Amino acid sequence: MIATTRYLAMDVLRGQRFLAPVLVYCGVLGMLFLHGDAGPALQAYAGSCALIYPVAAWLAVVIATSEDPARREITVVTAGGWRPVLSAVALLSVLTVIALSLLATLMPLVTNPHPYSVGSVLAGFAGHVVCGTLGASVGLLFARPVLRTIGRTVLVVFAVIVLTYPLGKRTPFGWVLDMLGTETVNVTLLWSGMIAAVMIVGAVALGLRAARR
Amino acid sequence: MAAAILDLVELVEVGKRYGRGPWVLRDLSLSVSGLVVLTGGNGSGKSTLLRIVAGITAPTRGSVVGRPRSVGYVPERFPSDVRMSAQSYLGHMGAIRGRKADVLERLGFRGDLTAPMSALSKGNAQKVAIAQALAATDLLVLDEPFTGLDTTAATALVELLKDRTAVVADHEGHLPSEQVISLSDGHVVIELSRVSGLDELSELDGVRDVSERGIGARVLVEPAHSDRVLAEALRLGCSVRSVRS
């Protein structure tokens, strides 16, 4: 699976479709953390957690659809089936989330005037990884091979992402934002992380089922 | 190193339809041993059968038994917009498979290995696609692999496929094989506009399927039995709208 993940990463990098979401992410992070006071540590992280959710979904769709269907079929046969390929897509999506989370977690340490304890940095990083993984799972749940046209994928992922925000504390994403916004780190983060992990595994399972239709 | 010929994959009464669409394949049983050549017209189900053998898609009914671990696959249309170089692509595919492709020169590849594959000619891109597949040790599944190849490369490919276990769609007749499966001979379709005695029709030899369609029906018949089934349908009082193969 490592070789498949490395191949997919190279393909995504050469495709350049990753640039738009990454530039949006960096641009909004810059607006959050480079201009004035972003607020206390965890509240500042809540802002970037709200950002990483849609960006991770966008990047997951880019990763899942980087290869065209014919080339994906070659990769599937070469790797020995859909399972290793879809697992590699999920792994690459999560690795991307971790990279984005590191950036969002470390950037305010330099630019934000508020004090950052080790605990708040760790909580912030975990919050980003959880929100990003939730976003990536939404992207993977509705990308190829589950939905076969990019138009449908974009519409459904956009709708799900937009609907998540008004649902507030009724979603794991909302739990994390609320927890960071109120500066009360608790076991909710762990639950949200477990749900995010289950959603990623579920996206792979659904993809496996859809791929062999 | 080429693999010995093995009795590898067995398809047992395989049928395939996409969603609620028509059946693309019906009750096909096949044992893949040595070189199996698929022939048939457009839309006869060759590519679908190959995708089932390769494990890309599952049959709607029936089963595939004994698919080996190392399978090589060439799709009907290898994409021309691959952004990485042939060298890089083959390197990655080799790393995924755990075995590198080593037949590109024998296929007469003349392009720039380090240039993006989108810059290669159709024939050279096809050679890259074939080379990555031939690195598989157990089974090759090739969908019209001769498309775009020059004579030298086509001859080399025929040589490379000797003593291999492979299922190849080849309607141009490049490959000699003792096992030729013709999917175009699959069935004759008899459309009936007025129906009578459908149960009797469905019991006749060679009738593969009878499906009611509104006030009419569609009967799928093996070609050898089509004349007799048609005569029987008329005798039973059916009106025939069309007969096509």
C-alpha cells in the first residue's frame, strides 16, 4: 500500500489540481493569523478547524479522482484489487490532513501574541486532524467510485459541507468547534476522532462496494 | 521469466448487467488456460468480460474462481493525458507490483522515456501500457492490445504472449489460439409484438431468455436454434416485430 500511496501522491502533485484548495487554505490561514490578534489559543484554532473541514473534503475529491477511470483500473489490477487502492487513497487523504493540520497548528505560534501551552497546541493539532479527517471522509464518501461523475460529486460534497455548519453541535465537527471555542478540552475530542476514523473506514468500505458494481 | 501455463481462472455461469440495464453477458462459463482469444463485434461484452476476469468489476451472477495474485491488465483505451513520464510510470507500477517491466525495448519503444507520457505517440503510449502489464507473472488480461502498434511491435507482442496465460480481446486476428471465444455469436434477439405461448417458447432448446415488454416480448436465442424458434413462435400465433443478431 505504501508504493500505491506514493504513486498516487506523485500523480496528485503532477496534476496540480491540489493547488486551488491549498492556496485557499493558506490564504485564509494568512488572513486569520497574520493580520492582528486571532484571539486566545484554542479559540484561534477553532477558526482554522472550521477552515480545514471543507478544504480536506476538496483535497480528498482531488486525490480520489486524480487518475482517470482507465488508469485507475490498471492501478487496481496491478495492486491486486480495489481494497489496496482505495485504502491508499484514504491514507493519502489523511496524510494531507496531517500536513495541513501541522501548518495550521504551528503558524499561530509564531504570529499570534497569545501564550500557547503544550496542551493547547496538542489539542489544537488533534482538533484539526479530527475536523480534517471528517472533511476527507465526506469527500471520499461521494467521490469516485461511489459517484462516478465529478459534477455530482462536487454538488453533493458541497451540499453536505454547507449543511454541516448550521447543524452546529449536532455533528462531531460541531462538537470540536464548540470545544475549542469554549476552551474546554475534554473527551468529546476523542469521540469525534473515533467517529472520523469510522467514517474514513466506512468511505473505503462503501467505495469497495460501489467499485465492483 | 514467463509463467508456465496454468489452469487458472474459471468463470462459472457468469452474467453481468449494469444497474437495471440489459444483460451484457449471460451464463458464460469459461476456463482460462493458456492463451484465450476473445472476438466479437462492438458492444458484444468483450471488455466487460475482461474486466470481470481482471477483478475490476464483479459479475452480477455466477462466480469467478481461482483468480491469481499477479495479474496484468491493458484497457481498451490507454489514457493519453498521463502527466508523468513513461520511466516514472513504469517505476511506480513496478514498485506496486513488486516486479519491474523489462520488455519495453523488445516492443520497439522509440520515444523519450523521460518525457511526459502525454507527449508520446499513441503507439508508444500503448507499448508502455503493455509493458507494465507484461510484468505480471500469472495472468494477462489485454483488451485490444494491438491497437496502435506497428507491425514489428505487434509481432513482438505475439512472441511475448507465447507460453503465457492470457485472455486477449483481438478482433483483428493477430493471435493464433486453440481457444477462441466469440461473443458476437452470443444470441439472436427476436422481438415479438403480439405474444402467445411464451412458456412454451422458453422451454425450447437454445432459448436463453424470454422477457415480457409491455404487450410484446423479447426472446434471446442461440444462433443455431434461431430459425426453429422463430418458426415455433409463428406457429404459436406470435407476431414478430424484428429479428437481429
